Amino acid sequence: MEDQKQKLAEKNFNSGVENSKNGQIELAIEDYTQAIKLKPDYAEAYYHRGGSWLRLGEWEKARSDIQNAKKMNLDIIVVSDEILQKYERAWKTLGNL
């Protein structure tokens, strides 16, 4: 049963990646969310969903997901922290225009 859940989680994750590449961000978020429901410790799904939230301007949701991935010791988190910092700077700049 667990092996089946793992495969389904990976299928949802891969679907999310494809939807994201195709600009279907809301569908990607749904896919990542389903992957996380099936495998709650799926750090990459949290990370990618966080990136999708960023693309929609949902800063707090993005921050939460990326922090969850970071707690799971995902290696690419250093990159995500840099991305978040750039988005925060851009957001502040736009707010000052």
C-alpha cells in the first residue's frame, strides 16, 4: 500500500512539474498538494508548490511551503532562500513606486 502511495505521489508531483512548465500554476498547486497528502514528508513537492505560490504572488503560502521543505533538509533550499529574498526585494520596490 505504501509503495502504491509513493508511486501515486510521484505521479502527482511530475504532473505538477508539467503543469507548471505549461503555465497552469493553479493545476500545478493542486497536483503538488495531492502529492503532499499522499506523502506528507515530500520536501520537493513543498518546495515546488512554494515556487508556484510565488508565481501567483501568494507570498505567505510560498514562505510556509519553502520553510516546510527546509525543515525536511532539502538540499536546494539555499537556492530557494535566495529566490525568496529577490522576490521580497522586488515586492518592496514595486510597493514604493
